Amino acid sequence: EAGVAQSPRYKIIEKRQSVAFWCNPISGHATLYWYQQILGQGPKLLIQFQNNGVVDDSQLPKDRFSAERLKGVDSTLKIQPAKLEDSAVYLCASSLPTSGLYNEQFFGPGTRLTVL
Amino acid sequence: AQKITQTQPGMFVQEKEAVTLDCTYDTSDPSYGLFWYKQPSSGEMIFLIYQGSYDQQNATEGRYSLNFQKARKSANLVISASQLGDSAMYFCAMMGGNKLTFGTGTQLKVEL
């Protein structure tokens, strides 16, 4: 079974530029998550999709970050314009839908963003 | 609000020895789930073990066991018979309100 795919793996941009990350979840996983992991910290949830609808985007800086999952499969996370503090690893995860607390999330390898 | 605290930024253990990674949590939810993830230098998060708040027995998965003490709000991970491949960052996380909250992690180094 193929895992969660992300691209690119690394990206270096200047501040105020735009950047986009792509994620392809595990086949059949209706729930997709984007996390931001700043160096030395644990991942922080940015946005959660259930199929192509947003479940939680309370921690997404909406003035500069946007995400979409148009067909309920692939997803794109965009930053426009980027700031220095956006330097982080962006992790995508997916899971089967569940009504319980046991919700194993499968993570991709992440995209390491450096903003200069 | 949920909070996960991991007070050990780094740990060393000898190969074949057991090691305990600490995790304490705070929540007002009566039902919650506790997870441990491993993050090698390659970056992906690997699920290790899960404990539900109402589970009577401590969870075990191979060499991993979770020492769950509900009254103390602690969920420590025990790795038995450490291997060199266990060297990685370890994160404790809590599921509550449909959101997974992570701690700051513990860097484990296994030495010969």
C-alpha cells in the first residue's frame, strides 16, 4: 500500500514570495490534515479536511495561508506572501474517518521550507 | 484546552537496555486518546502505540509499552531492549475534540 506522498521535499524561497505544497493521501482515506512543524517543536495542526470539506482551520493564518482539496483526494497548501517565521516542515497526514478517539494518522515525509 | 508536556529534551540509552520517555497531559475532556509517534531524521512520523482513556490495561506493541497512570495524568513510553534504530525523536500526542495535540518531543540516542 502506497503511503502519503508529498512534494516538493525541500523548498527555499525569499520572503514575500509565494509557495505551494502538494499532498496525495493514502487511497481511501477521507480525512486529510496539514501540520506545521517548527524546528524544536511538535507538529501543529493547520487544517483538517473531511473529503473536500474543511473540518477545522482554526489555527490556519488565513491572511497568508490557504488550502484546498477540490476533489476530495489531493490537497494543496499555499503560502502567499511568505514570512521568515514560516520556515518549518509542513507535514501532510491522512486517516480513515472515525467517530472514536482511535484515529491513526499516517504521515507523509514532509516538505522542508526555508524562507530567506 | 489540551496540553502535552514532555520534559526530557534528550535521552541516552545503551543498546539492549530499557528506556522510559516521560509524557504528562492536561485536559478537561472525560474521553481522550494518547498516542506516541517516532520521527526519524528522514522526517516522517511513525505511529507506535495508542492508549484510550477508558482502557483498563496498559497498551503494548512489541517492544513498546505505555505506562498509563490516569490519576497522575501521565502516559510514559517504555522501550525495551533498545536498538540502534530506535534513535529518533519521540512525540507524545493527545486526541480530544477531534484534534491531535503534540508535545515538544524527546530526542533519544541509543549508544553501543
